Amino acid sequence: MKTLVIGGTGTVGSEVVEQLLSDDTEIVVLTRSSDNLEKLPEGVEGIVGDLLQPKTLRTVFKDVGRLFMLNAVSPTECSEGLMALLAAKAGGVEKIVYLSVQNADDAPHLPHFGAKIPIEQVIKESGIDYTILRANNFYQNDYWFKDAILQYGVYPQPIGGVGLSRVDIRDIAEAAAIALTSEKGSNTTMNIVGPDVLTGEQTAEIWSEALDKPVSYGGDDLDSWEEQMLQYMPDWMVYDFRHMYEYFQVHGLKAGDEDLKMLADFLGHDPVSFKVFAKQTAMTW
């Protein structure tokens, strides 16, 4: 059975592809850029296309039985997801695994959260078997902060003092692969989270221990963060993420005991802790 992976060359999607390689399935990855094709593992087919183009929608879903969908953060994220679902239904897709965000409906005013709510709703009403994975902030986002951590001893992500139940993308990918290749998680929405609630200060302390050097938290000054990030990200994304971090600083994004039990039962093991991730990453850095 052919499995289509949308977002299969990104941080999470590429890990999903790796997890699926051990399954006896044909894997197809949709990408916007031909430059990404060379990143694909041997035996994985790559197709260049755009979910906003009917030509892509009418061809890429041909003979696809299973779909993993991760829509990149963009001003058209919601439209791309809805267009893909129209094509998936028309193409006869039998199973959808969609990557969303934890507690999306608690903060629909945030574009990063709110864009996913209509997609979730349409999936649930599609009649197609589904698993919706609502992930917390990724550990691997910290790769972007390597220079700040190593060169300046600063952890700059302004996640605040309430705390997030951040998660390893390997656990996300494993959950996605299980849902795609088995009957587990049928018609289920599941929070994909880490085992610890960590603040910005605690995150910096873990990095300091893992690297055996002082690392301090950069703080919650969002004006300063926005000024810095405008050098690296488009202004609409910085604006969106600024409000997301403001939400985190006030409300946090925490998992409950039931979330962790459900995830551990689904994976067959406890999720990876941030301390383990930081120690493993420090060894490669």
C-alpha cells in the first residue's frame, strides 16, 4: 500500500519517513523544491508539487492508501491542509495521520494554533480513518539555538516560567508510524508530549549540565526576541510566534498524567526526556 508523506523532508517528516522504511510499503514524499529530492533515503520516491495547485492535487494522491500530513507553517497553511483533504477523499485514502499542536482549540487566536482547527474538524467529518497527533514544542527546535548556546552560553527561546511539556520528534515519528501501519489509534486525537514540564530557566540548567559549561536563560523580553528574529525569519512568522510565546509565558503548555499514560501505552515505552535529548545532542555538538 502506498503511503504519502506531506512534509517529508522537514525535521519531523524526515523522521517519519525513516520510521516507515522498516514497513513493507511504498513511500512517496511530496516536496515543493526539487533541491529536497536528494535528501530522501534510497527507495523513497519524491514528487515536486504544491498543494495549492489542482494539478498536484489530482496526481499525487493516485493509488495512495495512507497519508501523513504535516503542513508547514505559512500564511496558507490552513488552505493547503483543506485542499489536501479534498484530494485525499477523492483519491480514496483509507488512513490519515495529521500532525497538529497540543491544545490548539485553547488558543485559536494564534495563527500557529488556529490554522489547524478547521483541518482537524474536516478530518473528523471526512469518514476516513484518522489519528490526530497534537504535539508540544519540539526538543529539536533547539538545534536552531546551537550557536547561542555554545558561543554565548545563552538559551534564547522565550518559553517563560510556567512550563512546557516539550517532546522529542522521534516519539512523534514513532507514534505516526504506528498509527499508519497498525489499527492502533483509530479515530483518535492524542497529545504527543514529553515527560517533564520545563521552564526556560530549567531548560538552560539542563543544557548547562549536558555541556558542562554555564548556560543562562535569555529571558522573556519579547521586544528583544522579535528584533533578533527578524534577521532570520519572515516578519509574519515572527509576529505569529511572538504571540505564541506570550501565550506560553502566561499559560504554559502542559501535559497531564492521562496524556503521558496514553502516549506510553501507545508507544510501548515512556517518551524521551529532555535530559536524555540534551545529553545525546551535546555529545554530537
